[in-house]
Amino acid sequence: MLPGATGERRGRGKSLRHGGPAGTDRPGSRGYAWLLAVPPVAVLGLVFLYPLALVVQESFAPDGGGLSFTAYGEVFAQSSFRDALTNTVLIAAGATAGSLILGFALALVIAFVPFPGGRALSRFIDVFLSFPSFLITLALLFVYGSAGLANGLWTGATGAASGPFDFLHTPWGVLLAEITYFTPFVMRPLLAAFSQVETAQLEVAASLGAKAPRIVRRVILPEALPSLAAGGSLVLVMCLNEFGIVLFTGAKGVTTLPTLIYSKAILDGDYTGACVVAVVNIALSTALYGLYRLLASTDGARRARA
């Protein structure tokens, strides 16, 4: 080896690590990076943060007055707010539970039960995620609405004046629509988690005499728990903020926080009350989104270690 070759290679390594010649530092590179970050930050602040700040300001200082919690006390004392909060939490929790159960079952079949069209169905789930929520509600209206397919078949077969399916305009209809729409959001991370499960573990468990339910409970479910938690947290956040499904079902007496905001701002002209409800909704969503990010990062760290 030529003398000085080792030092030369070390110099090259140092040069590559610093992105330039050895010992050369670029004092303006960090400032240039900050300069590039200014336009997107400015657009984000103007389009999102500034209107959000105005909403928060209006809730605490109505009409430009001083800091006051009067508006919060008035809104919290209204039965419409309490009913909307209760409906939002109950529907979101029920839709999340239904999506978790149905999503886990469907993902289990797609991942571990070979059948024709399984791969195409898995890809269709990715396409389904891009559908707007009101489209699913509209499809359910075509099937279960008062003039829908199911009631039409019933009246045609029995000669009755009306069919038996009349639940879409109730909380059960909202729950069915949200479970139908949000189940694929649970299935997508589950399918990714199931793809990491070693088939050898399943074969060993089966060779030892374990039945399918025991294999699912002892082998598959522990691997799926982080993805279930992350997917469930995401669905819960989205259900809390769902507006289109509740509006399109036309469920009477089913008012949620998003529809209450719409009602106060557009129908009643109570912008301060709408801002108060919006701040409450934002606080709930932010807390749950933080939980979702925590669970998602835990799942990612677990997969990286695996």
C-alpha cells in the first residue's frame, strides 16, 4: 500500500460525510435551508393556522372583546350541545368497535385463507380508501332506503305497501354507514401486519394440534394488536369529525358535534357558539390523533426490531 493512502481514504470519507472537501464547512447551508422552508410555512400559516387562530379567538373573545369564558358556559349549558357530544362519542365508539371486529375478520380471511380473487380484493381496499364518505351513504340508500332495492323486492314479492327496512334515518343507519366506510381503514394496516407473520409459526402450531381459533388467539392476534390499536385510533378520530355520513342519512334527532357546528354557524348565525363547539371538537380530535401517532410509532418500532 502506498504511503499516505490510508490518510487519503480517511480524508475522502470525511469529505463524503460532510458533502464537500475535507475540512470544508458551508456556514450558509443551514440558513439556505431555513430560507427554503419559509414559503411553505407561510402558506400553512395563512391558509390553516390563521383561520384556526381566529376560531379560537372568537370562542374566548367574542366580537373582539376581552378574554371571557362566558360563551363556553352558555354552550355547555345547552342540552343540544350535551346531546351532540353524547351522540358523537357513542357513534364514534360504536363505529370504531364495529370496524375493528369486521376489519379483523375480513383481513384474517384475505391474508390466511386462499381463495380466487383474494389479491384483487386486497388491492380494491386501497381504492376504497379514496372514496368519499357520502358515496357509501348514497349506496346504502339505494339498497335500504324507503324506495331502495331491498324494500322494492319485498313489496314486489308480498304486495305490501311498504318494505320493512326503515333504519337508515336512525342512529343505527349512521352506525352502519360509518362501519361500512371505515372498516377498510382498519384492514389496511392489519393486512400489512399479517404479511409479516411467518407462515412457519402457523405450520408449527397446526402440527402441534392447535385449532384455528387457538392459532388466531395465540399467534396472530399478538402480532395484530399494535396495528389494531393504530387503526382503531385513526378510525375513532375520523368518526368524531364525520359530517357527510350524518348529513346524507338525514337521521332525525341525530346531531353530532360537526353537524351542530354547521347548524349554529349556517342556520342560526351563532358564530361564537359554533366556534366554541369547534374548539371542543378540535381538542378531542387532537388528543386522539396524538394517541394514534403514539401507537403508530410503537408499531413501527416493533416492526423495525423484528
